[in-house]
Amino acid sequence: RSFTFDDDDDDVDDEEALIPVQRRLQGEPIHSMHHETGMHQRKSGGKRVETQEEKKIRRMLEKQNQAQGEAATKQEAKRMESAKKQILESMTTADFLESVEILIEEDWLCNIDSLPGSMYFIATFGDLTKDNVGCNLVGVKAAARFLGCLVIGTIQFVSGPIVFFSIIANWGMQPGSQYQWQNWDLSDGYESLSDWRHVKVKKLMGMLFLFCFILNGIFVLLDGKMVWFKIYNMLQYLERKTPNFDFNCVSVASLYAGAFINCWTVLWCSLASYVVVGGSETPKDVLLDSLGMLFLYNLDSIGSELGFVDADDWPGDRLGWIFEEMVKKNWEPSEETEEGTVENMCIKGCGRPVAKGLDAKGRPYDTCCRGCGSG
């Protein structure tokens, strides 16, 4: 049998056989959508164009985030108000300091200047012994702390005059170590400046230390004055606004005693540094004598070389917050409940207060609008 082949039939069969392969190679309809989107992106300068549905979702998310932020801000403001009220409800100074430590949050102290402390400020708030004096280890530690602070105050009071007059009037000096001031002839300028010709380095170093010491004393007094008035205004504010307790005479005496001792110590240390540094024989003596006088009027500071008081005993940052947020603003507790507090917020979390009035069943609204009420 002979067979004949038709070329046209073969071409038709080949095209029919390629159809399934082309269908497998062809992408899904979504691919064409991406292709069209890509073409649209290229036409719009390479930037993706946001669809209407995406814009709607984005705006809803932005609105929700904004509402949540407003709700969190209002809730934080309410916590601040509650903390201020509880602080003013303290019964004793110990309760006051405990409330300050517990109620004031760390996040509120970011932009607050801490109040520098001293043992006199701690005594002002009655916290030197913490009412723990007794016949146990804690009581012995509290008593040692109280006595140590008394000794520090006494040292600061008497040391400056003693050092000054030991040089000027030879108090407590051995006969061979006394200064012969009668041999100093002020009218003879050449002999009065003889040390500058022989020990120039020591004299120059002494003048630098003396100048720095006096400038530091001025700075300490001015800074202490600012802190003292803040503490004083805080006490006046708490005495007016706190109905449950008043600061006793010991607290007021400690506050004024601290101011007097600081001024007294800086004054006498500055006078004593002139005669002590001036009478030093070597540059090393100049350095040690200057640091010794500096050590004297820093004894009462928080974190000084003596460990009777430390940073844990003085909440300076939280007291600074009380001064900024309560004392300067003359804050008073409000008896009225403001609109839009956290209790009256929409239950859908949109951040808006609930609508006023009652629903059809006589119940108060718990949403802000019809949109939140419908879901």
C-alpha cells in the first residue's frame, strides 16, 4: 500500500500539539496584572502608585495609631495626676520620700534637672536615721550614721578657723615650726618678693591653685544658693498643700544650718588656703595642701569620700520633678472629673470620648459615634 503525506495536515497537527505547551508557559492572569502595574510604574517615573484600597487601609492604620497615642498620653497624664495627689496625702516625711520613690516613674525624668544633695538636705526631710535606731545591727548603723553626720558638721565648722589661725597666730604649732611674722617688713618690697626670685615655679603653681580654689568656692556657693531656694520653696509648697503633716523645727533648722555651714566653710577655707598654699615649701606640698582644703568643704556632699550618705539616700531627680511639675506650677488637686478621661473613652480604642446621652434601651453610650457603634 502506498501512502501519501500532506504537508498542510502536518503543519496543522504540529500547531495543535504546541497549544498545551503554550498554555503551560503562559502565566496566570495575575502575572499580566503585575506586568500592567509594572508598565504603569514605569510610566509614572519608577514610583509605585498606591491603589484606593491601600490608601484606605493606610489611613485607617494612621488614624488608629494616632488614637492609641492620644489614649496613651491621656492615660499617662492621669497617672501623673494620681501620683501628685498621693504624694500630697503623705502622713510623715518618711511616707513622703517613699511615695516619691514609688509613684514617680523613670520615664517622667528625662528633661528634669536633678537637685544636688547633701547630708543637711537629707536631715531636712528627716531621713538621717530612718527611724531605725535600736539595739540591733540596723539600729547601730543608723546611730553611727547620725553621729557621723554630726561630727562632719563639727569638723566643717572648726577646721577652717583652726587651720587659718594655726598659721597666723601659731595655734597648736610646735616652737620650731612657728612663723615669725614680726620679721616680715611690709615696707620693704624687694624682700617681700624674694620668694619669687628663688622659687618661681612653686609660687606660680600656688597662685594658680589659689585662684582656682576661690573661683570654685564662688561657684559652689551660687549653685548651693539655687538649690537651697528650690528646697525652701518646695517645703513652703508642701506645708501649704499637704494637710496631713507639717515639717518640724528640726527640718527647718537643718535647712538653715546647711546654708550657714556651707558659707562658713567656703569663707574660712578660702582664707586658710592663702596662708597654707603660700607657706608650702615644694610644689608637691602645694598640690597636697590645696586638695586637702578642697576635701574639707566637700565632706557633706552626696557621694563624698566618707560613706555616711550616698546617692541612694537622696532622690534628687524625683524631687526635681516635684519642683518642676508641682511647685513651679503651684499645682492643686482638682475635685472635678474632666471630660475625656480614660474611663469615658470609646471602647473601640479610637481615642475619642464617648458620646453623651443614652441609647434606645436607656443605657449610656460606650462608643463615640455611629461608625464605632456599628463595628
